[in-house]
Amino acid sequence: MNSATVRNLLVRGMLAGLAAGVLALIVAYFLGEPSVDSAIGFEEAHAHGHEHEVEVVSRSLQSTAGLATGVLVYGVAFGGIAALAYCFALGRVGRFTARATALLLSGCALLAVYVVPFLKYPANPPSVGEPDTIGKRTTLYFLMMVLSVLLAIAATLVGKQLAPRLGTWYATVAAVAGVLVVIGLAYAFLPTVNEVPKDFPAALLWRFRLSALATQITLWGAFGLLFGEAAERLLNPRPATATAGRAVAASS
């Protein structure tokens, strides 16, 4: 793959990430923000005897411009990174088409980057979590994420090494089984964080975490579809003669 193709895929990846970010923003705004508002209301109702903190950035600005900036910038950034990973993965992970490779990469990235860490350290709304432990919680989350990504890469390499001896199916099963074992051990031995207040509404916590998961699924799923279509059109353009032939047939 030459540099011009890589550059074109990078641009398409960033644009697809931006478009996917817009869809994720809609989901986050309509599903996630009501839960955030409810969690903030819970926090304020239980802040008896504490001095009211000065609001540096208004809540309305946070839920609109702030949310849009964060989601869209994240979408563009991860779209560019995913496009570069796609350039490396295309043709190396199996005999998949350009579209299928994009969807496969997007799905694996969703699992490795978000779902696996999420199951151990799920997202929490405001008023959940102690301020003194935020550094520890952030470190544990990123440690779980890095471990998950490294395991995904290792599973791909191991599967390719085993495929000539075991066949594609059994090599894939063996690689996935190894990943599950290591992730299970990580879940068991890494510290558990449980700082949800006893009287915090369980339904509210559940809705917030579902909305966070839905936002990420929308982001990665839309990116896989959009970027896959863009990559297919770039890498496998339709012949001009076939297009002209269909146009003539339609006109007749």
C-alpha cells in the first residue's frame, strides 16, 4: 500500500469518525444527559452542610457545546488512528473484503478498547466515586484497557501462527480462549472499585451505564459501516465501462 493510498484512507477515516461522532453525539445527548442531570440532582440533594461550589462552566454549556466538542474531537482522533490500523490489518487478518475488514476492525476495537475495561470498571455518573480515588480509578481503567488491546494483538498473532497447523477455526478458538482466560485472571486479581452510595438509585445507575455503552456502540458501529464503504470505493473502484453500461441499459 503506497503513501498516497494511506493518506487517502487516513482522510476518509477521520471524516468517517467525524460522521460517526455526530451520531454518537445524538445518542449521548438524548440518552446520557438526562441521567447525568438526575445524578447531579441527587448529588445536590445530598450535599447538606457543604459549601456550594462555584460553577466554572454552566451545566447548559457542558451538555451542549462541551459534549459536542468532546465527542466530535474524539471521533476524528479515533477515526484517524483506526484508519492507520486498518492500513496495517488489511490483507493480514484473513481474506476479507475492504468493507468486512473495516467492520471486523471496528468490532474488535470496540471490544478491546471499551467493552472489556467497561465490564470491570463501568462508567459512573456524577455523585458516584470518591474524589480522593480518582487517580487510582483512572489508572486501573487504563491498565485494563492497555491489557485488553495487547491481548487482542497477541491473539491475532497467535491465531495466525497456529492456523497452518490447526486450521483457521481451531486456531481462532484457541486464541480467543487464551484471551478469555487472561482477562478472567485480570478481572479476578485487579482491585475492585465499588464506591456507589448506598442510597443511589439503581435504575439511574443502570440507565447511565447503558447510555454510555450505547454511545460507544453507535460510534464504533457507524464508523465501521461508513469507513468500510469509503475504503471499498477507494480500493475497489467500479470500472467506468460497467457503470456506463448500466446507465445505457437503464436509459433504454
